[in-house]
Amino acid sequence: MRAALLCSAAGSLLLSTLTAAPAAEDPTGAAERRGTAVAAARAKAAGVEFGPCPDARDLPGGMRCGTVSVPLDYAHPDGRHIELAVSRARATGKDPDDSGHRVLRQGALVYNPGGPGATGLYFPLIGLLPEWKRIAAAYDLVGYAPRGVGRSAPLSCKDPEQFLTGPSQAPTHPSESYKRERVARAKAYARGCAERNGDALRHYHSLNNARDLDVLRAALGEERLTFMGSSYGTYFGALYATLFPSHVRRMVFDSVVHPAPERIWYRNNLAQSAAFERRWADFRAWIARHDDVYGLGRTARDVLRSYERVSARLAAEPAGGKVGPGQLRGALLQAGYYDDLWPHRAHALSAYLRGDEGPLVEQAEQHPEAAAEAENSRAVYVAVECNDAPWPTDFAVWDRDNTRLARVAPFETWHNVWANLPCAFWPAPRQRPPEVGAGPGELPPTLILAAERDAATPYDGALELHDRLTGSVLVTERDAGAHGLAGGPNACVNGHMEAYLLHGRLPGRHAECAPHAEPKPTAPDRAGAVRRPG
């Protein structure tokens, strides 16, 4: 019943009218196409000069780093350029199942972990894990930091020393005065983005991320791209498949953003808030099934009351002077992405109510040494999503839609509003999201991976992309909600991914995998350490 209510509420909210800021020039126009072709040709001639990685000298593996030059504005390929940081581990050629067998190299596998604002520079190290050794034998594993991220012409919208401001509150039904305060903060943040980045700010968007990917392909010497994108990476990967279908070899879309233009990004965030409420209920139900371990309640509703007690206490007195309701919400939100965090988060709640705030502080506190990286990631996230599409410019629209949604999905709704609200006051021109898609014969077969109860990228996004990309195959992990399936605990999903990447084999148009095993509960021993029951 509750899920039905959420779907109904989210569906009605999708009717909200979006008010567009002045639109940018046609982002798929002839000038950008010519500019991409020019930049790709130059990158192919220049290649990538790989050498030691500046911040990974002591890490294991044979990862090497370099840079690729891309135009800031593809309509002007002879204008200002920026450098993208790139990493690579060469294909090992070693068959992990047969030491005497030499595996043929299949080219480069380029990966993006999502975000916007996340770096993929450390992806090549994944080849050291047993689950990835067969793929690492056949492919150069290539990661990179997209434009704006890390060393790739980094964006910043605020002094990093002022970025982490915890402990903070997290009202599920905020007062009018609190809303006014957050509107003022959003306006200031948008101004900061404009002041710190100038006219360059308008060029950080998903279409340019897709164009950068084609330049990277050329620089690596690949005639056709093999790409794996997770979460947000599926969206600009789908844009790439739309803009450059003849340049695609194989593509894996893992945990899919709904690509319909009218869903980018305001309406996708409404749908995400509704989906997180369902996943939050899944987590609470799991805790309730293990009440003998955690003592937080025998029903999901009882567990909710325990959470609310913790949040109320933190509002009055932050744990360790560092963790308030906002930090608690953030820590539990991560559990909505990854169920392997469930035992740790449940233990922290349980320990806190028993008088031990240590685990909660450890898991939820903010770390000042990571402030610069966190501020940069946030700046890129906001810039890309605000630049990509029209957003409501009247806070009354946000207030109406999210007040209504929060009645049935209070857990993440207002957190999501505050994360994206600078887009209401964004100073740069907006792009018009193009229609993603490929007709018969336009694109090689592609693979889509999705969990049925994924909260960050709800399952209907995978269904939509599957319909839009002719010849795609959808592999669904049933009754599971982990975000990012590739190389995870589900052997069935990994088997389909390996068969596709290594041999080009796909199941029928749609395949299903049983859910991976639920995490096992952990319990504190008398010394406070965590142990597994039994």
C-alpha cells in the first residue's frame, strides 16, 4: 500500500511545470559536432603519455597516469583547452584459471563511476581483485576524472575550509523560517559558483562529458569504445551512444538514470526521493528481523521510532560534538545505496542507544582533511545537473511538490531539495536534454544491469533505456536494491557481464537473476568490538 502511495505521489508530482532559464545554443549542433571531430583527430595523433601517478606511487599494481587535452567549448576547438587526468593498467594477458593460456587483448575498457562529481582514476586497481582478473586479462583498464573533477580543471563553488559545517539539523517537515534560510544558502552557493568559475561554468555538462569520452577514445587509439558507466555514468554513456553510435564497440549501463528529457533532473530527483523511502523501509525491516542482535524494535515501525529517538537526542546534543541529525541522515542514506553497510549502521544506532556513541561518531562524522575533495565533488554535481536542463526557478514549485511528497516519503525528500536547490537560481544558460536512443542497426548490442529495488536510480530508468536502445539486453536482479551491480556479490549478474565483455555473448532480450544474499547481522561483544552471531 505504501509503495503504491509513493508511486501515485511521485507520478502526480511529475506534472509540475518547469520554468527554464535562457537556453544555451543548440548543444547537438553542427559546430559542436565539427569541434568534437577536430579534437578527436588531434587526440588520436597525440595519444596519451603515461607515467607515474602523482598520488598513487605506493599503491600496488601497474597503474600509470597521463592527461588528455579537450576543448572547454566544443564549438570552438581552437579556443581554451583543459586537461583530463587519465589512468591505465595494461591488460595482463594472464588467464586466472589457466596459467599456461595467454589471453588476447581486446582493447581498453573505460569506466565512469557516476556522480556527477566522482572520479574513476582508481578504477584500474580493480583488476587486482579476483572477480575482475578475467576482464583485466583481456582489457586495459582505464579510468579518468571527468572535467571539473580532481585534477581535471577542477571546479570550486565555496572555500573548502567553510564547506563542512556540521553538526547540522535535518528536519523532515521544515519550518518556513528554515526554508528561507536554505533558500538564502542556495542563492549564495549559486553565486559562488559563478564568481569562482566565470564563463567557463556553462561548459560543465553531460553533453560535453559525452564528447570528452569520444576524445578519450581517440587518444587511447581505440577505433570503437568499450565503456562501462555506473549511475550517472549511464546517462552520459547513453548520450554518447546517441551522438556517436558508430564509435561504440560494447557498453555496460549499470544502475540506470531515467534518460527521458522531461525527467532530467528535477523529476528524476522526485522519483529518487520516493524510491529511497522504500529502501529505507527495507533496511528497517531487516533490522527488525534481527532484533535479537540490535534491540531496535521487532517491526519496521518500531525501528523508525528508535531512529527518531536517536535523531532527537542528537539535535539536543551532537555526538562527540560532531554528529547531529544531518550527519546521521547522511550515514543512513549511504545504507540506501549499499546493503553491505546495514550491519554497521544498525550497530551504530544500537550502540548509541545503549550509551556508546563511538561507532556512530566513527561512521557519521565529517573529516576536515577531505573537505577539498568533498567541496569539489559537490561543485561538479551541482554544475552538471544545473547546466543540463531546465529547473523550476520559483521556490514555491519546489515547496509545493516536496511538501506533498514528504507526507509519504519523508526520509530523503527535503535532503534532496537542499542538495539541488542552487539550480533554481543558476546563473548559467541551460542545455536542452536531447532524446536518447538508437534504432535498429544503429548501435551494437549493449548490456543494462539493474536492481529492482535500487533507490538511487529507480528501476523504471532501466526499463526506459532498454526501450530506447534497440538491441539492448536488460539483466535484472530481482527483489534487491544494491546500487552498482557490476563486480558485486551476485554471481549471476557478474556472469552475464563477463560473457558480454569477454565474448560478446548476451542472453535474450531480458534475463533475471535471483537476489544476492542479505547481509548477516553483527553484534558488539562486551569490549565493544563487532562480531558475527554464531
